[in-house]
Amino acid sequence: MDTKASTGDTASNIFLTGSIFLANLDFTGLFDYALKAAIGGFMWLLFKLLADSIERRRFAPPHKEQRGKKKRVGIYEPQKDME
């Protein structure tokens, strides 16, 4: 009994394997998941930009008219005039 190694039909094997995998995919479920992921990513981006802008305003140096007044205090800085 002779065993032959076939090397000429690898492209057809790849095509057959790919078609079997694609036949079992649920494209509507995949589209729904992609849509939910895109909406969730957009919401995360909006919250991140909002948090960054709030943090920038909170730790910004005071304006010219407020320089002599009370210093702004952030979350991590304790107030020194309260005893």
C-alpha cells in the first residue's frame, strides 16, 4: 500500500475549511454584537472626554482676578486653612 502526500491541493483545503467555518456563523448576531460594541465604545469615549475636561478645570490655575483669593483645592489635596 503506497501512501502519497498530496501537496498540490492545499488551496482547495483552505477554501473548504473557510467555507465550513463561514457557514456556521450567525451574521445577524455578529452584526448586533458589532453595533453594541460600537455604541458602548462611543459612550465610553464621551465619558472619558467629560471626565478629562472636568479634571482639567478642577486643577487649572486660578484666573488673574482670583489670585489673591482662596486657592482651589482638588480631590487629593487637603485644605490647609481648616483646623
